[in-house]
Amino acid sequence: MTTKPSASAGKARPDGVRVTAAKCVRCKKPVVARFRPFCSQRCSDLDLAGWLTSQYRIPTDEAPDGSEIDLPLDED
């Protein structure tokens, strides 16, 4: 793999790597370091609300049948 020198601190980066300004994952505005990867507290809160209300899901092969069993702990 060949590398090209970068403009910052003389570090090399692999070919094909594009360095661009980060954009908010919700609204595509420029990212603010304090709220990274978001631009504001509002976008951060909206994203969290999406996870809490099951708007976002992580795919799984398991059936959503509620078969999780809570076993009693031994109190020995």
C-alpha cells in the first residue's frame, strides 16, 4: 500500500483516504467537538430518543418472542 504525505504534521495516509470536515449524523451541519458526532445538544437528544423508543434497531437472527428468562439467583 502506498502512502501520501499529509499536510498536517508530516503524517502519511493511505491512498484513497479522503479527509473532509465532519458532518452531524442527524442534520449534516458541521460537527461541534463538544457534541461529537453531532452538531448540537438537540441533535444528540433526538438521536438518543430514537434509540430509547426503538426507532433504531440492531439487526439480529434471534426471534423477538420474549423468550429471555430471568433465572432466580441462589441465595446460599
